[in-house]
Amino acid sequence: MTRWLTEAVPRGRIAAFRTLIYLFVAADLVVFTPWVRTRASVPGELYQPLLIGRLLPLPTPTPPVVEVIFWALLLAALLAATGRAPRLLGWTVCALYLEWMIIAMSYGKVDHDRFGLLIALAVLPTAGRARHGDTTRTEAGGWALRVTQIAVICTYFLAAFAKLRFGGLDWLTGSVLARAIIRRGTDLADLIAQVPYLLIVAQFGIVAFELLSPVVFLLPARWRLAMVGFFYSFHVVTIATITISFAPHLAAMTSFLPLERVRPLVWARRLAGRGPVDVDTPPAPPDQAGPGVGDEPSALGDQVPAVGRPVGP
């Protein structure tokens, strides 16, 4: 189990994931949750902090408190995205974003799509330094990605558990999706709603998909990536029908992907005519270069034996 949790991954994957997550935090502040700043104008007596907000001596949101958190978090996230001072800036972003979410969710509504992102912010500082394109492997980085993946899958599985716990079987056969379409549905959703019993079938499918989501850890690497692709397609349909994005969850779910293969700066240099610029470090020695999370055998025919343990995404 320990070997599975700490399965080594390329440092370049950690660097890419770190940049993506911290840039998303910055985007979240100005694109997805700018409304949190309006909490500063809400009367203090309406602030009902979550349990963690009651356990910690956190201040009641006021205009100065919210503005300081906003600008400090925005600056720290942009600096952390560069990979500099990964522990200092990482813990700073984690603490400030947690407080940002406590402010956001302490007025009667709690969004479960933030769980995976919060876990990613909590574990990224432990991954250490990582450089884009670095092919050497790190167990600390593998642990950070694996824990984030577990949080992502727990988001699905526990969502199904909550549906059945609070809604019972009526959630499956009721009018949950119909009400969602009435409230915020699109033209596409209106067309789907006209098909008899299709929404009921969809509700059964959603719960089945969420309950079976842990299967992703049991699949071979190629099929695992295909299942993650299905996860993303599910959210594309959700956005297209009831305009719910789950953007933080989608950002955290990139922990399953071989992000080290995405090299936008190198691609831009090539397009600019500067040739195939590559700053990759030399590969790790053979005794350190085990299969990483999501790695597959190379096109040259290398085979990676499973030896009775799951290969990480």
C-alpha cells in the first residue's frame, strides 16, 4: 500500500501540476468566485462559520480582512505558480485559500467541488522543488498526486453516498434533474427533458457512475486515462445542460494526467522558429526509473511489469 501511495512520478509532472493549480487559484479569485468579496458588506451576525472556522480563531469577515486576503492570495498564487519557494509560498496559498473558502461557505451553502483542490493545495508544498521537463522521479511528488487523486474520487463516491443518505431511493426516481433544468437548464437540457423517462435513467446513471468511480485505480494505465476522459465528458454534459462547471474539481483531476508532456513554452519556441528547444534534464539511472503515475510503455516496446501492484495514473 505504501509503495502504491508513493509511486514515483517525473518531477516535470509535479512542476506542471503545481503551475496549473496555482494559476487556477488566481483565476478562481477573479473569474469563478469574485463574489466572495461581497461578503465584506454582509452584516457580521449573518456569518455562521463552518466547524473549522469555529475551532480556529478566525476573524469575522470585514472589508479590510477580505481585501487583505484577496490581494495577498492573488499575489502568492501567481508567485507560487513559478515554482519558486515551493514550501513557503505553497503553505501560504493553502492557508489563505482555506480562509477564502471558509468566508465563501459560511453563509448557508457549501460546494463540494472544492475538496480535491483544497487537498492539492495542502499536499503540493510537500512535493519539494520540481522543474518543468525534468524526467527524474520523485516519490514525494507521487504521494502528492496520489492523495489528490484519492480526494477527487472521494468527491464522487461520497456525493453518491450523500444522495442516498439524505434522498434515499427517491433521489433516483424523483425529479432532481427536472428541477435543476427548470432552475438553470439550457436549450439542450429542454430537448433532453422531453424524452420520456430519460431523466430518471440519467439519475440512476449518475449514482452508478459515482459509486463505481474508485474502479479507476484498478484499471491499466491506458484504460485509466480513458475513464478519466469519461469523467471530463460527464462534466462537459453537465455544463452544457444545467450550467454547473465544477471547475475546481476539474483542475484537481488533472492529477491523473501525464502533464509533463504538455510543454507550451517549448511549443511556442518551436512555432517561433527557434528550433526544438528542450531543457529536460537527463533521465534517471535505470535503478531509479521505475514506472510513474500514469506512465505507459514507450513506443519502442519497453514493457513495465505490474508485479501485483496497480500502476498509478
